[in-house]
Amino acid sequence: MSYASCIPVMIVMTVLMVQVNVGMAQGCNPLQLMPCLSFIMSNIAPAADSQCCSVLHDQTSCLCSYVKNPGYGPYLRMPGATTVAKACSITIPDPSTCT
């Protein structure tokens, strides 16, 4: 395979990688965090094997977009969110460090 014939393959691979990343972003659904809401609001740590921790781990890549969102960010800045994050061994990102 010559270098010139590799270029179209590289372009197709790049397009596919972009589509995969967009698909991952579309998987962000803040409603999936509902099992954590009562823990956040009451500032009570869930069990590490709880549904709350499971969905938090599944949604970790989405936390920057949630924390920057004016509708969801205030909940993630509550003291209860820190309690939940520690119990679930995750870090809620600082909005200023999110890109």
C-alpha cells in the first residue's frame, strides 16, 4: 500500500473517531444521576456499591458538562455532592478546569 493510498484510510479513520467521541457525548444524560439526588440533598454518603456510585462512574466523562450547566452545576457544588463523590471514589471537576 502506497503512502497516497493511506491518506483516504487515515481520513476515514479520523471521521470514525470523531463520530465515536460525539456518540460518547450524546450518552451524557443527567437524569441517570437521579439515584444520587437524595444522597446529595441530604449530605449522606451512599454505599460504594450503590446504584448512585455505579451511575456516577458511568457518567464520569460527562461531569464537566454537568458542572458547567447552570441547571445542574449548583447541585454538583453542594456539600452533599462532595460527600457522594468521596464515597464513590470520584472527583467532581472544578468548572474552571473543564474545557
